[in-house]
Amino acid sequence: MEAIEHPSPLVAIINLLLATLGIHAEIPDHMVFVGLITLMILAIGLAIRSQLSVDNPGKLQIILEDVVSFLVGVLEDNMGKKGRKYLPLLGTLFVFILLGNLMGQIPGLGSPTSNINVPFACALTLWLYYHAQGVMANGPVNYLKHFAVMPGVPIALAPMIFVIEIISHLSRVLSLTLRLFGNIFGEHLVVLILASIVPFIAPLPIQFLGLIVGPLQAFIFLTLGAIYLTAATHVDDHGDDYEGEPSGHAPAHSH
């Protein structure tokens, strides 16, 4: 999959510098771009940290506050007031995926999310996190019980329901990975094909579409994370609904 991508000058320079230092392990493109995104987020965080002001906020602070307000709004719409508790991880995943998706629109760079390893890592992180939160919120026994015991379903069917639910939850990693990877990789593949036919002009409409698809995929990942966390943390002994939200079992079949 990496063979169809144009080599990035940045990656070539970094590998050359490492070679001059005696490090001959070639770093793949997606790892370089992941590192670049991490450094960007770190640099912005350090830059804004010393300039935070309640009375006279700067432009960067206002922009970041708007982003945080948007993320908190999405989480609270899906999870209620306790949604902001999960902002650190879900917000970080959203920002990382957003920057990763849009990075491919910059000449000389590429989207790390177009390599299946990166979406898989994001999906696995979310999957492990919401299960951990579910265990912490309900206890191990009650959390496992909700995989087998459903309201209105005979207890004799519990073993079969348990197997179905486990498969359903495992498939979430696959669906989250393929949805993100397929959209970003597919868009880049079409751009490369069109660029090989009519350079510069033909790929522009698809690249413009990528400016929409990138943020949309990050938003979908964020929303699904909130839904999965809602189901995992709002489960009682009988799987009843929580404050009008769908029961803990309903999202189990949403991928």
C-alpha cells in the first residue's frame, strides 16, 4: 500500500540524518507523520501554556477554547454531563485523527491514517478504553453479565447471546479501522490515479472532497467512541435504559 504513494522528502531527510548518526533502521512514512503530529500538538500545548489568560485571551487560546467547547458539546449530547470526563482521551483521538487525515493534503507530506496500522492503533485504544471504563463503572461481574443477560430474553439463551455480543464487540475494532482507513486511503488512491492521467488539475476536486471527508471521519470516530462509552458505563443489572438513552445493548450492533 505504501508503494503507490509518492516518497516524502521529509521522510527521506530524516532517514538520511539517522544514517549519518549510524542508525540504519529505515523509519516508515506513517511513523514519521505520527511523530510530526505529536510534536505539533506538544508544541501548541507548550506555546499556549505560558499565554493562558482569562481577561485577555489570545487568538490561539480562543481557537482552542472553541475546539474544546465543540468536543465537550458532542460528548455531553451523547453522554450527558459526565461526557466531559472522557474528553482527554476522546479529544486527543479526535485531534490526532483530524490532523492525520488533513496532513495528506499538504504537498510533500502524507496521511498516517492512510496506513492501516494507524487506524488500527486508534481503534484498539478506544476499544480497550471503553471496556476498562465499563469495568470501573459497573464492576467486572456486572459488566460481563450485561453481555449475556438482556431484558425479555430467556436466561437459557444467555450462552448464545454472550458469544454473539463478544463477536459484536470484537468486530468494532475491525469496523472502526476499516472505516477510517478505507476513506482516507481510497481518497489518496483516487488522487494519485487522476494525477497520473492529468497532473495538477484533475485531482483538485477529489482533494477538495478530502477536506470534507477528513474532518467527517474524525467526527464519526469521536461520536462512535461516545456511544460505545455510554453503553459501557451506563449498564445496570438488567440492561435498562439510562435517562432516555438507548440501553447498553443497543449500540452493540452499531459499527
